[in-house]
Amino acid sequence: MNQNYVYIETFGCQMNVNDSERILTMLADIGYVPTDDPARARMILLNTCSVRAGAEAKVYRRLENLVVLKRHNSRLIIGVGGCVAQQEGEALLERIPKLDLVFGTHNLHLLNDMVLAAERGERKSETSFIDNDQRLDLFPPIRGTARSSSFVTVMQGCENYCSYCVVPYVRGPEISRRSGDVLHEVRQLADQGVREVALLGQNVNSYGLKSSAEPSFAELIRLVAAVDGIRRIRFFTSHPKDMSPELIACFGDVPALCGQLHLPAQSGSNNVLARMGRGYTREEYLEKVRALRAVRPDIVFTGDMIVGFPGETEDEFQETLSLMEEVRYIDLFSFAYSPRPGTRAAELADDLSRGEKQRRLEQLLAMQKRITMEINGALLGTRQTVLVEGEGKRPGQISGKADNGRTVNFSGDRSLIGTFVDLRIIQVFQNSLLGELLPG
Ligand code: SAM
Ligand code: SF4
């Protein structure tokens, strides 16, 4: 079999990061090995995101640059996958004549055939959604993991239809993977040395709700925690409305479950939450945060927040800031609202100017920066157990994650990669901590 290089660029969320790993695993079967150098590649793939207009525009700009490479390399294959591919389909091939293939979010299993066709000069687009009963067998595994931490997809798609969000349209209906398949993958990863798994899905805490044959998400966590070798579990992303009492209880009595939870609020205003169609109030959200802190006092929260949603008043924006002060997120992903075609909110007037959205975003970011530094500051001098994942920021440093998800860099030998070490935190920064090894 000929060996070819593939260069893949991933945009957007962890689902895409995970899909890119899956894509590389599959492409190995037809002789493609990954490279970090696009100039060396026989094939360049973009795994794309369309959640905001800015993310989508980035993909088009990148494609414009990449097609130029075809002038020097006529054999080069260029493909687009992920959410922009799903949204645009054939239209992408028409818009970019030098593009060779377009594969949607349900079509990874067709990719190898499409690549072989592209090698013969055929241009193809596949973006049809697959029925849920057939999709269950279409979760190709990721092979060759040599890491200490790995993603494991437990569900895909979303049916929440938050009014601003394009995900249900580009990822399709929700589907939970069979628990047997999830556990099989977790066992295999543990056998390869993986010690931490991050359970992945657009809305993991609705796992299993549609099927009486499958466990609930809380039960699934307990099953994963029982797998030999797995010492840490995280999960992304949870919808606050599906944060059940039994899942909250897991934070109190499943030691492997890390004390970090990504719980996107999106807004602190009940009016805005209602217009977003989120299905919870500010008070209900805060009640869940309180319940989680009651069972796990050191738990830290991360979240997502949107500013400038249609009709958001200054008072409603201030309610978002006051929610942030109450929750005290350790980190926050914040976005200016961006209308997305086909969503319910796109029919509302996008009435806040770009400048006003930017002003609100900057105010929010400044507040978050302060809160993050205050929380990080309280970690100074503490002892943290870190799972070492790889090279650190500076030469001679290695790095890993503490239970609370913070990245910690420290001076140490590469042989520690893949192990747990105890560190004392000696300096804190905005996005990382500096530690020193404590005698084992
Ligand atoms: N499933 C996740 C959830 O419910 O929190 C989030 C998925 S989405 C890929 C990631 C984040 O993008 C959302 O939490 C939201 O804050 C942001 N987002 C989604 N649509 C957006 C839009 N139209 N404008 C601005 N931000 C948006
Ligand atoms: Fe989008 Fe809402 Fe689904 Fe998250 S839960 S993916 S924000 S529709």
C-alpha cells in the first residue's frame, strides 16, 4: 500500500477534535499517515465549525489559502468535513472549484471511499443524515492512543433547539451510544495506559434518556469508574436542565469523578434564558450549583456565556455579570451573539450594534479575568495531584492537569508522562499554574 501524508486542521469544539482523531484512525487503513506540514501532504482536510458566523468565515479564508497549494502540487486533495460541510454540502464544491470532497457530520464511515475516488479525480459530496438505528454501529474507534487521557464519545447530536444554535441542524438528532460499546472502548483505552477519560457529547447528561435498555448518565459514570485502570473521569458538555439529582450525587461519592464541571448558563437573565429556550431559570441554575457545592465543596465550574442576544437590555446583561459573581467560574467561554441561518433567533431583530456587543464582551472578559486570578491565587501553596500529559511550556518542563482541570507546568523528567505526581503550586498565571514536585 502506498503511504501518503494527510494534514488535518480542526476548528471548533471537542466533538470535532475527537472526530479528527477518528478520521486519522480510519485513513490509516488506506495508507494515510498524519503530518504537521501542509506542504508535505497528499491530502489536506479541514474539520469545520459553523456555530458562529466568525468561525464559518475563518474556514473560507483558510480554504482560499490552501487551494493555492494546488498550483505547486496538482495531486493535492483538499476536503472539508464537519458542520460547515454539513450545512453547505454540494454548494461548497460549486463555490470552490478546487475542492475535492465534502463530508457531513454523519458520513465519516464513507470517507475512505470518497478519498479513493478523489485520488482518481472524482469530486464528491456526502451529507445525508443516517437513521439512528443504523448510526449505532457507525462509531469507528480511535486506535493507537499513547496518551494518559482520552476522549470517549458517549452521545452525538442534539434535540434541544436552543433558539440561537445551529448544532441540532448540523449534527442531527440525539443518539446515545450503547453502554456496552462505550465500556468496551474505555477498557481498551485503560489497557493502553489511559488513566483519564473525558466522556463527550453535545449534551452528555441526557445520555440514555431515550432508551430503557441503557443506563442513565449517572449509572454510566459509575460503570466507567469501575473499569480497572481508570482513575479520573470528566465530561463535556452538560445541559443544566438535565443535571439530575443522581448525577449531582456522583460528585459526592464517585472518587474518580473530577471536581470540575462545565455547566454553560448562556445568560444570567430569566427573560433572555426564556428567549433562548434554555428550559431553566437563573434560580434553578443556581440551585444546581449550590447542590453540587454541597456534595463537593471544592468543585470548580466552567461555562459558556452569550452577550448581545436579540433584545438583551443593559439590565439583563448586568444579570449575567451578577450570575458570574455568584457562581465564580474558574474559566468562561464567552461569545458575542451571532445570528445563524435557520435558527429561531435568526428571525428576531439582531438589534445590538457590533460595538455594543463588543463593549459587553470586554466588560465580561475583564470580570472573568479577575475571578480566574482570584481562584488561581487561592491555589497558591496547595498540594495538587496532577496526571502528567506531555511537554510543558518551557524547555525542561512537563505538564499535566490537576483534578480541577487547571494546567500545571513543572520541572521534571519526561519519564513521568502518563503517571500521577503530587505537586506544590508555587506560582499562578491566568491560564496555567507552576508547580514543584513533592517527594513521593
Ligand atoms: N451543547 C453545548 C451547550 O449546550 O452548552 C454547547 C454547544 S455550542 C457548540 C458551544 C457554545 O457556542 C454554546 O454554549 C454557546 O455559548 C455558543 N453559541 C452557540 N450558538 C451561538 C450563536 N449563535 N452565537 C454566539 N454563540 C453561540
Ligand atoms: Fe446548541 Fe442548545 Fe444543543 Fe447546546 S443544548 S448544542 S446550545 S441546541
